[in-house]
Amino acid sequence: MTEPLLKICDLTVAASGKTILNGLNLELPVGEVHALMGPNGSGKSTLAQVLAGRSDYAIVRGTVSYQGRDLLAMPAEERAHAGVFLGFQYPVEIPGVNNVYLLKAALNAQRKARGEPEVDAFEFLGLVREKMKLMRMDESFLNRGVNEGFSGGEKKRNEILQLLVLEPTLAILDETDSGLDIDALKVVADGINTLRRAERSFLLVTHYQRLLNYVQPDRVHVLADGRVVKSGDRTLALELEQRGYDWVRAQAKVA
Amino acid sequence: MSTKPQDLEALVGQKYRHGFVTDIESDTFPPGLDEDVIRALSHKKREPAFMLEWRLKAYRHWLTMQEPRWARVHYNPIDYQAISYYSAPKPKANAPKSLEEVDPKLLETYAKLGIPLHERAKLAGVAVDAVFDSVSVATTFKERLKQAGVIFMPISEAIQQHPDLVEQYLGSVVPHTDNFFASLNSAVFTDGSFVYVPRGVRCPMELSTYFRINAAKTGQFERTLIIADAGSYVSYLEGCTAPMRDENQLHAAVVELVALDDAQIKYATVQNWYPGDEQGRGGIYNFVTKRGDCRGRNSRISWTQVETGSAITWKYPSCILRGENSIGEFYSVAVANNYQQADTGTKMIHIGANTRSTIISKGISAGHGQNTYRGLVKILPSAAGARNFTQCDSLLMGDQCGAHTFPYVEVRNATATAEHEATTSRIGDDQLFYCQQRGLSEEDAVNMIVSGFCKSVFKELPMEFAVEAQNLLSVSLEGAVG
């Protein structure tokens, strides 16, 4: 068996003295889509943030290996350069900074770090227009401030637009589906599906199985009390939808 | 945007320590100020009698005045008798002969600011005859201005060559009795710029271009007078994004602008004087009076300033909107980092009917910096239909700095409108993390967020300076977060 793209061992993380992740283990093989589900406060978003390099958390113990590298030792921007992308649950507004300008700077920073030539303005505009069409985004998005005055749905679409342009190796999408109406959900799912490749992996953090109707996961993990308490195939998501989370928790305690 | 791993703040500081400590051989008056000093100064500059009279009037008035204390700045008392009021620098015998002899750190900063190659030598103080490019460039500019009929020369020359214009306009916007620092300036100013744009002429170039290459050493009491005759247009950029060589601590400049019917003046300042070290020692005190008079109908004056230097800034570029339908504008970015103190803003005095003014002020505070916006919008009973829009935004970096806003609004005409908007925000960890997660370094992320914040001001700058100003801001704020 080949080495997984992402391997998390015994990850224990605290914030303000409170343990949030507690001995979490997870493996994400190359080319697979895994869904991470779980009740509120189970640590899903914390895991996403820790993987992306947010520094507000204390790593108590455990390791995370990404492409065989020690992920936790890398600063956030280096992780981005290495192909780790986080689709934010709450994308921030950056007033006055052009949406397309940030995206171009990001793409070129990543290309530069990988020793690839930077794209010029024309090339970039062509690329971004093509992806925007896919996301059914209006041209006016190009020149608006980053997330400035965007509706919740627009912000999420913008995250997927960035995903499409940056083409990461590991995409962690933190509740990208929440707050979307059914049409927007389909657009977002289409965006994700166009990127599914043998060499790209996804970690979809979600509350609901709704998104999984459109993006079919290879595995589903249930997170409770800071660790993975159950894993299964996509039927697990359906079961959770029907039965809730309590039975999984109860099972975990017994075991 | 480039990333430099080393600490540039240290680098900027170093440049000041090593760059300019050599003795300048100069023709200097002993310290002290009295009527004889003023007479001697006026005589040395071969001024006509009216100038000496005016200087003496200003001096006598200044003696009756108190130094203002209302600004939100703190500094030790200034001993006005300890200052030398005349100093004509002679060419330095030991000036660098070529760029190879210039401190490489200084050149590195110029490169980071994007200063064109042919200007770097001049700015670094390389002896003029060793500068191959700029002399010929300057001559070409001079020729073009002459053809257009634009008078642009040091004010000391204008006093001799165009005494009628100087006598008519000097002190007509900022009178010799105006305020403590302006009166002192009127008594002892040594040089500055003079611009006259004749009726109907559109000045054929940004005067900045010329000015920068000629980077005149105007000294600490600088006086500038710009007159735009009916239907004319001029754009002027003062100062430089390059760190300024300067050994005077007190600067008390006066700038007067006069716009006649249908005339327009755009005045931009990019100021990067030595702000003092990280503990706040040293640094320039910049106490400036800048005022524009929209004297004619449909005239328009706009002030754009990017203030990143000086230990203390006390500066309120203002517009007197006298002519009907005249327009005054003020666009400002002020940075206070380390222990810098900035008290700056504007005054818009609406006198004529249907006059309009816009104020956009962006204050950035970092380190222990204290940034104050102080502004007055005054609409007189005669100003029917006058309109003002004010927007004051403050950006905080770190938790030791301060932002303060003191807007004064006086409306005495019921048909007038005044709007005021203000925001205070902080560069958030969330914003930084978002950018870094997309692959930007922390410095690039800070630069991007700050320039987004300043965008509405930068777009008022002449194009080539907008880029430099943006770079300057990133040098000034290097290491301010994290």
C-alpha cells in the first residue's frame, strides 16, 4: 500500500487551556474524498484550521505527515505552497483589496515557491474567467473587494473559485455547504467534482449529508469529543442523517 | 511585491546612522534670532525692500505669540535662540563621486522603493557633476516649461525676478500673523518653490518630475507659493519617497496656493523624513501651515498627502472656498509607527455659494504610534447649497498604538449639507491567516491589507508615485505585525 497523502497520528490540540482534539487518528489516501462529520463542538473546524496552519492552537502531542513531510513544522504559507488549501467556513472581508488581485498574488506566490514561472495578467484573466463561468459568477466579482459585501452564498462560491484556480493537492473544505440554497449547493458541488483527480484528495467537513448526495465520498469519518469515533463508507452518512450522532458516541464509549 | 527576510526596520534605521554624518562646510550664521539676523539674511539674499519690511513685521508679531499647545503631541520645549537661521551648504568635498561609493544599504532601500536609476545618485548625495543623466533631463524640462510660459523657480529667485507677483500674492493666503510657526517662517524663510501658471495654460508636465530631479535643498523654513491664473491647471508633487537627508530637527514650512477663476491645482506630498529611532529619540518635528485659496469661481484645489516620516507631524492642509462653485479636496494617509505622533487633518472653509468639499483621511497606527485626525468643516451663512463629505478611517496594528478623531463641523446655512463617516478597524489575525493560507507571506499580506485600506487616497496620486507610495508604506510598516 502506498503512503497516504495525509496521515494524522494521536493529534491532541488545546486552545486557552482546553483540549479540543484528543488523540485523533486519520489517514487520507491520495486521490480520495473523505467526509468528516460530527456534532457541534466536536473539533471539526479546529482540525481544519490546525491542518491549514493557524497558530492560535497549542499542539500537545501527535504528528501530522503530509506527502511524508512534517506538516505541523511548516508555516501556513509554506503549506499553501505545498498544495494544502482550506476553504474557510467564514471567509474574511479585506476591504479595498481587489478579489482578483488577491487571487493572482496567491497563485503567483505559490508558483514562485514551486519554481514555476509566474502567470501574467492576460493569461490569468483568461484562466479566472473560465473558472468563474463554471461557478456561474458574475464578472463584477473580479473587481469587488475580497468578500466585501458578499452574501453568504457568494463568499462560499468565491472560496470554490479560489480552489479551482489554485488547484491544490489537498483541499480541506470547512462547511462549504452550510448556508447554501440548493442551486448554489449544486454549483459548489460541480466545482468540487471537476477537480476530482487521481492525484488530488479532499477532506469535506460538513454537518449534513446533503452535500454528499452531489459529491460522493470514498470514506466517512465521525468526529466526537476530539477524535474519530467511527469510520465507514458513504452509507454511514445516510445512517447519521436518520439516527443522529448519539448512537455513535454511545458505541464509542462502550468500545 | 517582494519579500525580504531580513528586518528592514533595522535597515532603515541603519541608513540614517551611517548615511549623513559628515561635516558640511557651509556659510552659516551663528545661532540666535533678532532683527539684525533678519536684516542680514534679507541682505544676503539681495531682496527688495518690501521683503525685508514684511519679514520684520512678521518677526515683531511673532514675538507677541505663544507656541500652540492644543495639538495632541508631546515634545520638549524648542529653544529658538539655539537655531542658526541661515546656512548655505557648499558642495561637499568628500561627497561620493559615484554610486559605487554610496552605502549599499541606502541603495537597497531606493531599489525597494522603486526609485528610477537615474535619480538614485542625486538622492544619495553624489556630487552633481558625477551624475550623468539628470542634468540633461532637467534642462529639457526647463525648456518645455519656458515655452508654455510657466514660471517655476526657487522663491528666492522669484523675489528678485518677479517681485510684483510675489508682493501681490505672498502672505495673501497665510498672512504673516497667521499662527506661531507661520509667523516665524515668514520672518526667516530661506527658500522654497515658486510657481506661476499663466491664464489658460495647462502645465505641460507634472511639476513633481522636474522637482524631484532637482531635489532642491530648501532647508528648514521652506516657503512655497503657487498661483494658477484663470483657466489654468497645475499638478505639483512635493517631497520624495526616498529618505530625506536632513540635519535640522524643527521644520516650519508654509505653502500657499491661489486658484483663480476656473483654475485647478493638485498638490501632493509624499513625506518620509526621519521619524526617530525605535525608542522615539531624534526625528524631525514637522510643523507646517498649508492653505489653498479657491479665490475664483469654479476653481478647485486638492491636497493629497502620504505622511510616513517625522517624529511629530502638525499639519492641516486647508482650503478656503471663496469662489462660487469652487471645490476643495483633502486625501490623506498618515502613518504613525514606533513613537511617532501625527496630528493632522484639514480645514474646509465654505464661503461661496454651492461650494463643495471632500475629505478622505486614512490613519494607520502601529507600534506606540499616536495618530490624530483633526478637521474643521465650516460653512458660513453666505455658502448657500454648500456640501461636504468627510470620511475618517483608522487602522490599528498591535495593541500599544492609538487613533483619535476630532472632527469639528460648523454649519451656518440651512441649505448646506455635511456628511461625516468614521470607522476604526484592526488588521485582524483572521485577515492575515486568510492571505497566508492562500500562499502570501506575512509581509505581503500586511502590505496588501494596508494598501487596500489606503486605496481611495493612492488613486489621487500621480501614477508613478502611487506605486512608490505603496512601497514606502510597506517599508514604514515592516515588522509592525507579528
